[in-house]
Amino acid sequence: MSDSLNTPDAPPSAPQDPGASPRHIRAKGEPRFPDGPKADPAGSHFERRIRSFQPRRSRVTAGQAEALQRLWPKWGLDIDGQRVIDLGELFGNNRPVVLEIGFGMGEATAAMAAGDPDTNILAVDVHTPGQGNLLNLADHDGLTNVRVGNGDAIILLREMLGPDSLDGLRVYFPDPWPKKRHHKRRLIQPEFLTLAATRLKPGAIVHCATDWEPYAEQMLDVLTAHPDFENTQADGGFAPRPEFRPLTRFEGQGLDKGHVVNDLLFRRAPHSRDR
């Protein structure tokens, strides 16, 4: 279905109140958010590959759209893969930076940013309503330590971040791709961890959480086997949920249904273990 509202045989519009602003009707091909996130920031510059996400740009509320237009030039980052970004310049300071991949509607991200104002959060997602919602929350709560990335986190890590530039990585409730034939789409794989390790400082924490137990077990196996990471738990198992990770509404609903949520906290090993 086209997102243009123009149709060849559209009936004449009803007379408008002289004092009201006319509703803008986008022409075919006109961007939905002219000053906001691009629909496909990396375009065709990079190879096609199996992705762990599916872009969604529907159901944007008026408030989210307004935030995207107003705040994207200030706090947004289109992941186009065309340059290496200076994180100090992006945030306007040299505080530690944590990358969060997949933030949903952004409530947990905003709460963590408010609870730790001395840590910058680069939050990446492809869900346009969530991008607008997080920008709204950051603006409302006066959070200057949040930047919102739009696009593929793999391209961000590989093309746009320098070595040892990140102080942490958070992946909360990624798509579990439960069907066996889709397991190759899961984000936490050896290749992803090898890439992430090059961008994480020694000692940086990788924090994952999921309510899909088979995926949690796979995450634990893959992280444990990877030479660039070591479990922070002495018993080599899952970690208790740290206080800084908020209990989200989605998570609470899952717990009410008997779901088990597992957290994993792994540390980037020293460079002496690099291969």
C-alpha cells in the first residue's frame, strides 16, 4: 500500500475553516519526515545479508512525528556507513558511551539515562515510533546523554565506530527468532561478538537479557566459548538482574505469564587474549 495520500480520482476536499492550517498531503516519493530519520540510511552501499531485524515505520503518533521532526537534527544519527563518527563530538563530552541495540519504545533507555547521567547512551533501533517516543522522553525529562541511531547496528559497529570506542554494549530482549530455520537471524552469534569486541574497550560489559529460554542458553554458550569475553559470574551461569536495568511493562507481563527472564553479563577480556 502506497503511503501517498494522492489518488488520481480523489474527490474535491471539503471547505476548510479559514482559521485552520491546511493538512499537508505528501506527494509520491516525498519523505515522511523531511528533517527526521531516513527510511534506509545506508541505501545500497553495503552487501545484502541476512538481518536480525525488520524495519517498521507504521503507527507514528502526532507527538512522535513532531519529536522526530524537531529533535532528530539535534539528537538523531542516521547510520549510513559513510564516515567514522566522533562520539565525543556526537555527545558534546568525553563521558563513557554504551551502545544499546534495540530499545523498543525507549522507556527503559530513558530510565537508565536518568539514573546514570554520567554515562552516554547511543540507542539504536529501526522502529520509527520508538525513535520518536524516546526522543520525546529524553526531551521531557531533560536527558542530554541520549542519542538515537536509526539503521543497522552491524553497519554502525563495522563502519562508523573506531576501535575501543565503547564502554559497554546492551542487547535487551532481541527478537528470538524461535523457528529453527530462523536461528541464523539471531543477533548474538560468534561473528557479531568478534566485531563487537573490536569496538569495546577492555573490561567493557556486554549485557544481554531475554525471556526466551532457548535463546538465553544459546547466548550463554556462544559468549562462554568466545575468547574475547569472560563471564562475570563465578559459576559461569546467568546473572541476577542488575538494579540499573529497569523492569519494563513488557517484562512484567511476561513474568506474570510465567516467563523466565535471564540476564547475561560478560566482560571484554584484556587485549592480551586477542587472537
